[in-house]
Amino acid sequence: MDTSRDIRFQDASFAEFLLKSSIVKPGSEPHLVRWVGLFFRLRCKWQNYLWHEQLEFFLGHLKNERIIPRWQVVQAEQAVRLYFVHFLGSSTEPKSLVEIDEQGMFDTASSLQQLVTTLRLKRYARRTEKIRRDIGDMKEALRGQQRRRLPVVLLVSETQRLLGQFEGTVSPLDRLGDHGCSSVAVSGSQGKPAEGSAD
């Protein structure tokens, strides 16, 4: 069980733990304690989140600071993980944000609100938030729209029905004979060959 939301930073005990353990390089203990102390001062901004999520927000805050080198951001992450995983014995796996009851159901409204809050804290665009909300019917969202296309080849009956609509000697198909197509037969509306058709 992760009770990391309620705890206070135990700096003296953590420092003693680091000194007695061989997990960290000797001499780095004060820096690790300082990083965890800074994490605890800033985590009140994200108090509705588990420590895993708070750590991500904390690292984002440190990366935005121009004066903190990358290696110190990595050291800060290691310090916070050491505190929660090795010192407190907390779970390394984050819990699900969606709470499912005994019947296998969940509250859609609270889940959507949690999603919106997470997207805002991670500074996603508002458009992303809108897109994630307006999914609609999942069946249609998962499958792309299929375009209706004309068939490439018409059936014999379809061709006869189409050509039956033409009458007289002047039709676009009459000119096919001029281009070397001599086997096209056009029948009139009564089923008889039309005048001037190629046979």
C-alpha cells in the first residue's frame, strides 16, 4: 500500500540510512538528502498524485531550471527513488488512475476528470484534451472510414443497362471504332443493335 501522500520527510533517518548502506557512493549522502528535501518542499503542488507522478513533475520542474545540469537532475531522480523504494519500502509500480469496483465498473466522470488534470499538469495542448474527450463510438474510432468506390469492371448486365441508355448514331462509344475497337456492340432500348454501331 502506498501511503506516500501522507508522510513527512525523515531527513535525519534517511541520512543515517544512506551512511549505513552501501547503495550510494560515499560523500554523496548530503546531496541526496538535499534533493529529497527539495522534492518534499515542492510536492505540495501535486498533492493529489502518487509519488511516481510527483517525481515526474519534479523532474520537469528541475529541467526547466537553466542552472541545473543534466547529471544533477539524474541524481535528484535517483535520490527520490532511493527514499521511497529503499528507505520507505514503497512500491515501484504506479497504481492505476482508474478505480474499478466489485462489479467491474468504473466512474467515467471521475476518470475523465483525472485524465484532464494529468494532461494539464503534463502541459499538453488544450486541443489534445478535447480530442481525448470527444472519442464518441469506440468502434468507429478504432476503424478508419471506408470510402465507397466505383467498381473497376462492370458486370455484363450493368454494361448492357448503361449502353441501353444511349440512342442514335452519335454516342461516345460510337467513336471507339475510330480507335481500333471494333468489337463493341451497342444495343438500343428495344434490345436491337443501334444504327451505326460497330459489330
